Amino acid sequence: MKSITRILIANRGEIAVRIARTCRSMGIDVVAVYSDADADSPHVRAADVAVHIGPSPPAESYLRADAIIAAAKKTGAQAIHPGFGFLAENADFAEACAEAGVVFIGPSPDAIRAMGSKQQAKHHAVAASVPVVPGYNGEDQGDDALIKAAEDVGYPLLIKASAGGGGKGMRIVRAAAELKAGIDSARREAASSFGDDTLLIEKYIERPRHIEVQILGDQHGEVVHLFERECSIQRRYQKVIEEAPSTVLSAEQRAEMGAAAVRIAKAIGYSNAGTVEFIFAPDGAFYFLEVNTRLQVEHPITECVTGIDLVRKQIEVATGAPLGVSQSDLRIAGAALECRIYAEDPAQGFLPATGTLVDWHLPEMEGLRVDTGVETGAEVSVFYDPMIAKVITWGDDREHARRRMIYALRRLSVHGLTNNREFLLSVLEHPEYVAGNLHTHFIAEQMPSWSESPTDEQATQSAVAATLHAHLIRNASSPVLPNMRAGFRNNSHTPQKQRWMLGDDAIEVAYSVQRTGGIAVQVGDYESTVTKTELDGAALVWTEDGVCRSARVVRDGTRAFVQSLDAAICLHEEERFPVRGREVPAGGCTAPMTGRVLKVQVAVGDSVEAGNTLIILEAMKMEHAITAPESGTVAAINVDEGDLVDEGAVLLVVESAADSE
Ligand code: ADP
Ligand code: ADP
Ligand code: MG
């Protein structure tokens, strides 16, 4: 058996931090690698040694196999853990590690290759008598062949990138008229994301569930499964909330699916951790989707219900050690949930967001695990995945885990960046979710036009909290007469005023400190008396009309972030001289976020209809279509393909048809 005492983690963010945790618990030294953008990030601090491998774009750092292997050699690491994403499913990298005499903690290059293309993987599944989704899986990739295949498969159908992952390069096509455009854009996304534009076509299964089986194998041919995870809560074909076990599988189905997964794994001589994904149709039939030859984002929920540290097992079997666990030893205990916290805007089609994390804070509680690679002050840049953390809870059963998740998320303070915390809470409290009636279109169907807006009461309470906070801060720093409180006026009829903006709404809090020391508060019709205040760091506690309340208040310039039990609210202290917004000409189409112009679909003078795609922008590894706001003529185009553009930049201008008449 090989001895592994020092591991290089070829990844960043939460997964690098999580792998480092297990290494430490095993007494193994950790070597981190980092790009320019990550020089000061938690994953670097979680390591014993850290090696700078290049600039921020992944292609120049985390995807540079040579630099990473050189870093391992230089620091004396005997093994490399790839995490997920980046080089995790790159067979050439696994091979290069072996050639350099470094252990790759994952399956063999052959197994990665066998499952790397969805096309090949489906052939292996069929050979192992595992059902696959009917469709086209052929070599001929010409338009004619694909169009012909689509006709045979029938509508609705799904076009997939054979090399795909993370939901990228996938297009649902419901009618022949949409087919050509679907093929073109899937091909483009496949080529740019994976460097391989091979497509496959599958029958689209309506309202399915996504259920996957965790497998674990050693280098001696032993393979077990660690039951299933249900990952049906998705947006953009990407998972947002996962749970284990699935509410829908019977004991027989669980055993059947597990056995199918083990069959595929054994057929290709699979070792290490992997995941066999299935699509589960409403009639109870299930079909093989793909094998992810790596640790999966949602692996923690399996760890919670089986009590097995998957990263530890990965490291052990990579040394050549036997699995040390047999199928009959494995049980599911209780239930676990995972929520992915993304920097994205659920009210705007889940558009990824960038910016600075002004506050990141979670309570400590039983049954809660948080895997994160960010901390207060972190910068979420355009270079990497917008997932900033995973919140995991477990309990005696699903409902217990769900209650704990709600409890934890309501107290999670994640401010400064648009994020999906509130949205996750809405899903968790949705009656259909509570009932376990899940399918992959749950979000699209059940929450089509989700948006968050605090109630008047929540807005008022937050404004009061922010005002008390500002008052206490002023009080603490006030150099005036020591026993005269800031805000004290001889004439108690002229209260102090603090104005806040909540979106476009102004909230004015009037308050006056009374001789008794109490503070009389007025917000519109609302009046109260605050008798006690206490500020400890960001934690504000105050007694208002006899009720002791608490909130977390964090300031960033003119912004005040208030996190209370009921709401997370961002208030702006009204500035005396409001800054004018950037001028956008009428009909101007702006970039929703910083990104790169992939394609300009129109030319000056073209007439366009409202909703037509004009420009395709790529940001955070996803394509975003910039569409015409109204019908008219393209009057100006300010960008070229390949340009990097800032958020808010005017990309092109459409002159309204109505104006020119
Ligand atoms: P899963 O099936 O486990 O959800 P996906 O198929 O969505 O996994 O792929 C995992 C994705 O994780 C990759 O496509 C990549 O975009 C993303 N990723 C890669 N590295 C990281 C990281 N360090 N932190 C967060 N996400 C990452
Ligand atoms: P990726 O490599 O991007 O993870 P998958 O093939 O695993 O691609 O599919 C991702 C998601 O797309 C699934 O979880 C499911 O929601 C949906 N999906 C995939 N294939 C089908 C299908 N044939 N019918 C319906 N939905 C599908
Ligand atoms: Mg998948």
C-alpha cells in the first residue's frame, strides 16, 4: 500500500476547505493551490503550504495540469485530490499524475474515459443491462443526422452535450421549429464549455425526479453503494436542494437502483467514489443518465445519513487499501437536506451575481453542517462558480431535517450580494415540497414568478433596528458631555429623524430620547417606546413596548443590513445629494452583469421584434440572452464579439418602432 502523508488539493472554495478538514483529521498535511483572485481565501489558510499557480481565469490556474503537478512535486505531496469541477473528471490529468508518480485520488483514467462522454457511458449502461433514456447516441454529428434523429425520437426532446456537466449545453426542444436553433446553441455552449461539441438527443421525460446513487469502490474489485440522493429541486438543470433518502423509493426500488449502479461500476472496474445518476419517471420506471466520476457537490447528505466520511474513504482506497465496509454493513439513519447558497437573483431568472460579501454569519446548532469557502469580506468574482456555501441539516426524519434547515436559514446572515437564501426558504415551506411531491420542474412550475418583498411591518421593524444601531454607534463615539446622551434634546418636541430607502420606498424614523432614558419612536402611524438597548458587535438587542427583540445589523457605507427572525433587509441611508444613475438611452440594452460578448446576432439597421435575441453574453460559465425590449430597429451596437463588458454597460440600442412612425 502507498503511504499518503501529504495531499495537494487541486481546487478552491468550499470543497477545498472540506477536503482539508478530513486530511487534518487523518493526520495528513495539506497543500493548497491558488490563483491571483484567491490569494487571501479561506482554502489557502486551511492549508499547511500554498502554491500560487497563476492568474484568476481557471484556464490559467486551476485547469493547468502541469503547474499543479509541478506544485505537488515541489512540495512533496504524494497525492492530489481534484475535488469536483476543474480537473476532477479529466482522464489526461489523472494519467499525467500517474506518470509523475503522484497518486490521483479518484478512479482510473480508463474509468473516467469510459464515463466521460455521456455517449459512451450509455453504451456501458446498456451492456450492464441498465435501462437508458431512449434517444440518439450516434457518431454522425451532422445537422442532417441530428435532425433526422430528432424526428425519430419525437417531441419533446432534450439535446445534450456528450461531454457536458453542470446542466450546460442542454436544450429542451418542444417542436420541430425550435430544433435548429437548439442544436446550434447547444453545440456552441458545448464547444466553449467542454471543448467537444458532440451532442446526443434524448426523449424528454416529463415531470421526472432526479435520483442518484453514491458508489464507492476499491482497487480490488469491491464496490458498494451508499444509497440514493434525491436532487429534483433544480433550476437551469442544476441542483439547488438535495435530500437523502428519497421520499419516493420503495425498499425494493432502492435495492434495485443500488444494484444497477454497482453493476455499471463493476463492469468498468470502477474504484474510488462516484455517482450514478438516474432519471425517475412518474410511472416508477428509472433510466440511467450518467456517471459522475468524482466526489459530488451534494455528498455531505450521504455522509450524514450513513455516517461515512466519503473523502476519508477516497483517500484510503487511493492508497490501495480495501474498502473495509460491505453492503450489509450500510444503513440509512434519519434524513438529511442540503441547500446550496448561490450568489444569484431568483427574481431575475437566477442570474448569477458578483460583489462583496458584507456579512456572512450562521448560528451554531445541533444537526447543522456548513461547508463554505467564503467569509465576511469575500469577493465573489466572475471567474468561478457562484455557489458560495452549502448548508446541510439532518435529523430523525425528513421533517426534522427540514425544520432545522428553516431554522438555520432564517438566521443565516448573508448580505451584500444578491443571493437565494429567501428563495430557498420559500421552497422549503411550499406545501408540495413539504409533502415530498417533487420533480425537476418544481421550481419552474410551483414558483414561476417568485419575488421577495418585505411586509410593511418587517420594513418598519428593520428601519427601527437600523436607526437604533446608528444611534448607539453615534452614542459610543460621541465626544460630548459624558452624561448627556446623544440625541438628547432639551425640547423633546423636536425628534431626530433618520431617513432610509428600502428599494424606492422612503422610511422615516423619528425618535427622541426621553428624560427617563427611554426612546420614543415613530414611523408613520407606528409608535413605540424603546426602553433598553444593547449592542455587542453586530448583535443588537432592544426592548420595544415590553418585547425584547434582537437583530443582526451590519453597516457598509450608507447601507444597513438588518437580519431579524422575519426578514433580511437592506436599507440605504438617504444621501443628501442623491447620485444620479448611469444614463441609459431609450431603447438601450444593458449588460445584466460583467461578462464577455459571445455573439452579436444583429446588425445596425436590422428590424427586430420584442423578445428577439440580440446578443449572447457569457458570464460565470453560462450564456445569457440579451433580448429586444420592444419591436423596432437596431440603431447602434457598441460592442464586438469577444469584448469584456461591465455590468450596466449599454450594449446596443433599439429604436422603438412606435417612435419612428
Ligand atoms: P453535481 O452533480 O455534484 O451537482 P455538477 O454536475 O453540477 O455536480 O458539477 C459540479 C460543478 O461544480 C462543476 O460543473 C463546476 O461548475 C462547479 N465547481 C467546480 N469547482 C467548484 C468549487 N470549487 N466550488 C463550487 N463549485 C465548483
Ligand atoms: P449534467 O451532466 O449536466 O448533470 P445530466 O444528464 O445529468 O447532465 O442531466 C441534468 C439534469 O437534466 C437532470 O437532473 C434532469 O433534471 C434533466 N434531464 C436530463 N435528461 C433528461 C431527460 N431525458 N428527460 C428529462 N429531464 C432530463
Ligand atoms: Mg448530471
